[in-house]
Amino acid sequence: MNFFAHYYFDQRLNKPWHNVGLLFPDLLRIFTKSQRISENRWSKNKTSCIPGLAEGIEKHFRADDRFHNWLWFIEMNKELALKIRESNLGLGRDWFISHIFIELAIDHVLVSENQAMVDNLYFDLESCKASGWEVFFNEQAYQELELWLKGYQKFTEHRYIFTYKDTHSVIYALSRIYENTGVGIINDIQSEFLLVLLNDFIPVLKTKMKELNTLIA
């Protein structure tokens, strides 16, 4: 799942470190050059002196496991990948695109309907100070603390999750991920196709949100 979906389904009131832990595995991958935190690595060291952070990280992996094994997600991933392939627009790695497409679409629906909770997410991000992150990075033997703090500050200040309300911004986010992972660059014609696909997909997705809530809860 994507950033806000993790927060929406598993956040706890007045527990900022727990709530930011829900995003940590994805943020670590984005903010630092080569560091990853896999479920296998975390299973060997599930503790931290930062209250709630370890629990939030563990919930991230639990939610992703349930989501990625959700039958509807698997079926829609295949269906959307086929539509992308049959468009003959030259979009590579159609399975990867459809996977990210679904996750971003979920964030679009959730952000559009829960903007006050997006504010809460940024409040929690701001509440987790650099000194705490320094302790955690030392504890876990992570590197590139300065890169992490720089990316973390930028992510918090820009508040770009709010842009997911706009479907054009969702496609832009998809394009950036596509480019940053080295697959290629999505051109204007491809973007227009994906935007139409997204607008057709959103009403279908909305009918499955209660099921997803039950699945993750």
C-alpha cells in the first residue's frame, strides 16, 4: 500500500512514533540512497527504545502482506496490466505500473474523503524530532542519517500527499515512480491514457473500500 493508506488503516491517536513507523519502510527506501528494510530483516530485530516505532513498522509489513495477497488486488492487477499492454502505447513493465496505479488510486480515494486525517499525519511527522531519529538509526545501525533527515524535512514541509486529491497529480506521481525506478519516461499520450483508465477505475475501487478496511483491520 501507499503512504496514506498505511496511516489511514493503522494509525493510533496521539502515538506519533507508532504512526510514522507505519510509513518508515517506504520512506527509508526513498530518502536514502541504498538502504532497505525488509520484512525478513525486521523480523530479526523487532524492538526499539523509541516507544511505538517498532510496532508501527511491524504493522506496515503486516498490512502489505494482507493487501498483496488480497484476491481482488491480484485480479485487478492482472486486468489493468492487460489493458495497459493492449493499449500498444509502449508502456513497459505493465504489471509494475498496474500495481503502483492501484496503490495510488487507493490513496486518492482516502485523501479526498479524509483531509483532516492527512493534517494529522503531517502533525505526527513533525512531532518525531531529529534527535529521536538519530537514536533509532544508531540503534539499528542504519547509515545516511543526514540524507534521511533532509528527505524527511522536505517530505513534511511540502505536504504533497494533499495533491493526491487531483487525479492528474496521481498520474504525475506514477510517472515519477516509473522514471525513478529506471523503467522509462511516460509521455503525454501515455499519461492521458492512464488518466482515463484511472477515472474509470475509481468508481470500481470505491465499491471495495469496506472490504479492504475489513482485510487490514
